[in-house]
Amino acid sequence: MISVSNIERFATHDGPGIRTTVFLKGCYLHCPWCANPETWFLKPVLMHKKQLCVGCRQCEKACPNKAISFQKDWRVERARCQGCGLCAACCLPGALSISGEVMSEEQVIREVMKDLDYYRESNGGVTFSGGEPLYQKEGLKRLLSLAKGNGLHTVLETTGNYPLEDLREIEQYVDLFLFDLKHVDERKLAEVTGGDLKKIMACFGWLSEKRPQDVIVRIPVIPGFNDDALTELIDYARSRNVREINLLPFHNLGKNKWQQLYLPYQYENEKSMSRESLQKYISDDVTIGG
Ligand code: SF4
Ligand code: SF4
């Protein structure tokens, strides 16, 4: 069984052709700009849209675990919440929802196979993203092996923040890697994201040595974090002869999710970055995506 956040059909930005992207739950990092913070919770997670809530307190009555309370405002105690969804089922205005589902790997692949004709026509396939897909390594391995068994092209979007052994175990099932590089400053990376540069470098170094042309490096460009270190990051990725380097300009489209999870969002007043502001970095091997 594997904990899935979302399955997105007809994705066109997560690898070649038309694809289905499976977002898996769990992550080793906590990047403050994350567009999918709901994936940080391994279990299905309760989300609350404050603007729809009329304060009727039906959810409080419905919860068997006493996870919801109204001291001043609506509140959920995450440690008590089991993600059962009983509260959401009785919320008539639709303020509550559960994000995520535990599925069998076979069930996931059955969903993915629904668009097989589109993959064939467009040279597409399936992409596993997250969160960090390796966070559920055994489930991911099973998914990848089922996907390959069904003749699908596989893409893995990953941060590399795990032991190299984990990557070695699944590498043979992956056709293309979208490898996130965020910073080359060990201290800054650890402070802001909780990442371990040594682990990331070990994974990236090994993979780019073994299969450089099957690696696309993705760099999220974040104001105040790495926008002054792009040349260094690009030079480093380029020195490994990877297939392509993709810059992802900062956007704040995940803001609503942070609000619905009651997590503090640091980029409340930060505007999305324009593609034009990154034009100077574009070259044969550097593109702008996202
Ligand atoms: S049931 Fe829905 S509308 Fe009523 S208090 Fe709970 S979240 Fe708000
Ligand atoms: S999802 Fe279930 S456990 Fe969590 S707050 Fe709602 S009713 Fe309670």
C-alpha cells in the first residue's frame, strides 16, 4: 500500500509527452516555498477553507477523536486527527476536505493505464513526484516495476535527500530523472529546507556519472534564497554533462494550501517571478520551465 496525495492526468510539464503525474506523500525537506505542503503529511490530511466556514460546529460534534475545537476560532489538533473524513462529510458549506488516500500500487497503476493511448501517441508516460517519492521507497519500487512491466515510460522527480543506497535500488526502473538542485551552500540549504547537501551530492554525483543524459536538473529560483547563486548552480550542473537544466521561477500558487493547513506562509507578499527576469541565463542547455 502507498499513500498518494493526488493523481493528475494530462500533465504536460513533468517529462516528455502527455503524462499522468502521481504525487506521493511524505518528504524529507520542508521548503518554505513548497507548492504542495499537503504532501508533507504521510497520512491523509484535513484541510479547512476559512472563508467557507460558517462556524456551525458540526465538525466538532462529528469527530470521534476530539481533534477539532473552537477556542476562538476553528482549530484542529493534528496529532489527534486520523484523517477519517467524518467531519468533512458533515460540513455542508464544503469548508473541510481530506487530501490524500492510501491505495494499493495496483490500483494506482490501473488509474495510470487509463490514458495509455495518449501516452503512445505523444511518447508520454507516468511521472512520480511528491513530496519526495523515495520517502515511501518500497511502494515506489513496486509502482515503478509495475509501470515498466506495462511498458510505460517512467519519470522520477526527486530531491536526492536520502541515502545513495535507496537511489541505487530504484534507478534501473526509471527512464528519466528530474533532479531538484536548490543550493550548493550546505549551511543555507540545511537552515532553510532541512536538506543535507552531502546526501544530495552523493546521489546527484553518482547518477550524473552513470546516466548524465537521463538527468534533467531542475532549479527552483527563490527570491532571497538562491536567486543570487544561480550562476554557481548552473555551472555545477553543467559540469556534470546533464541533459538539460531547467529554471523554475518562483510562484506563490501554493499559498491557499498553506492557509488551508494553517501553516505560516513566508511569501505572502512576494510576487510571482517573471520568466523575463531569468532570460539572461537561457542558453542551449538552460531553459525556463514551470
Ligand atoms: S462543519 Fe464546516 S462550516 Fe461547520 S464549523 Fe465545521 S468547518 Fe465550519
Ligand atoms: S478527519 Fe476524522 S479524526 Fe480528523 S478531525 Fe475530522 S473527524 Fe476528526
